Amino acid sequence: MSYYGPAPGAQGNRLFVIGEQQRAELQRYDAKSGQFVPYLSGISAGQIDISPDGQWVAYVMYPQNTLWRSRLDGSEKLQLSNPPLIADMPRWSPDGKKIAFVGANFSLNKVYLVSAEGGTPEELLPSAKDNEDDPFWSKDGKSVLLARYPPQLFGGATSEYSILSVDLDTRQAFTLSGSSGMYGPRRSPDSRYIVALTADSRKLMCFEVSTGKWSDLATGQVISYPAWSHDGKYVYFQDSQQDGPELDRVALADGKKERIIALRGLPLVPLPLSNSPWIGLAPDDSPLVMRDNGSREIYALELQVP
């Protein structure tokens, strides 16, 4: 249990605090019933990524923020990271042997690689001095896309944001053409396209690999957590509108944007690195959320002296 918001009592020997027990429940939106239902037995975790063979799942436990992997039925669980590292955004390699993820320490967010069988996580670019985020494997597993932020993370010019492609053999990083001022790369299932967000989180951009050209795909108030549908025809994302957050999707073919579900009134867990709720997709493209199932009560702490 964690405590916050202390307020002294009038007599000077009591302290009132809010005591919080943090817990999430992983839930999937069932379109037929119009309700969110438990997914993967409702574990207190999120940011899931299913292995290419469909047999394993990587996820981040909440509130411990540690990286785990297990079979889809929850068996053969293995912890892959340890505190004080805060794990975020795990992604399976195409061969299912490694997982790339973001690890936050006390100074920088860095991309790490770890074996799916366990071991010590390895920094992808140990000498780099910028924040790194959103790792995404190439289809052949020979390179990883990632976002590069300025060291101060919430400041600096937008030109300091860019998308890098890192060759895993040489560990050389190359800036994706035209990606200045962008972050949050997501490669399409067929690897023909890459979507990314502008630094102000208002635009979803699309990069066509064959032509090397960027185009506007969607706009919003605050866009986050883009995710490709498994057939590559749509990109899903969360948008914060005036009437509350919602899950939208945009069609790659014609740029048509549509609301999938309104999320206002649904208690969701904000993640420690983004301070916003995570939204993901199940293998059937049904939305996934981390519902806030924690408890918060007011406690009185009394000082007793002889």
C-alpha cells in the first residue's frame, strides 16, 4: 500500500492520509455485449505483445512495472526484468527468441534486448545519451526501429525528435528519412508502411517505405498508442477529445477516421512513463485496456507517546 495527500488533524497528534492499493485488470472489449470483459484471466498487467507463433505473451506487471513472459494460459511464467528498472512497451522478435522493451532508469529511457528464456537485459545503444522509446522489429529481425527524444524528454525543439533504425549486427543507428519531429513508430504487418506521431501528438503520419514519402493519415487532440490491425488495413489509436478519451481507427486506403468506442467514465490505469492509459489490440483486433481496480481509502495515523 502507498500513502499520499497527508493532512494534519486539529489536535496535532493525528495525520490523515489516502492509502492506495494499486491493481489493474486486463480487459478486452466485447463488441457483441458492448462490455469490457477480463482477458488473460484479468491479470494485473498490460502492454501485452503476442509472440509470432501465437503461443506466448509478453506483458508488464502492474504496479511492479516488471517484464514477464508466459504461455497464453498463464503457465511457464518467467520474469525478465527487475526493479528499479521500469519496463515498458515489450515487442517480440520475429523468431520469438528475444524481446525488445523500454527500460527506464533514474536518468534516461533506453531500449533493451532480453532473451525470452531469461538473462540480463542488454542495452541496444549503450553509448547513446538520448531518451529512447517504442522499439519495433523489422520483418527479418535484423534491425529495430525506435524513437529518439531529447534528454530532457518534455522540452527542447521538436526537431530533436526523430525515428532511428538500428542495425543489430553493427549497432549503427540511421535516422529514418523525413522523421524529424516524430516519435512512436509502428511498422505495418507487411512492412510496407510505418506510422508515427508528430511531437505535439496531434497528427498520425504514414511513411511509405517504397517511395520514402510521408503523408498525413489522421489528426486529433492528443493521439497516443497507435496499433496496426492484424490485416494491415487500419491503424487504431487513442484520442483525447473534449468529451473524454476515445478509441478511434483510420483506414489506410482512404484515410477515413471512425470512433470505435468512447472511453470516458472508464477508470483506466495511467502508465508511469507516459502518464496516460495504455490501449492495445487482441489477436482478433478487439481493444484491450488496463482497468483500474485499485482501492483508495482515508486512514488516520495517530501518534501515541508515553
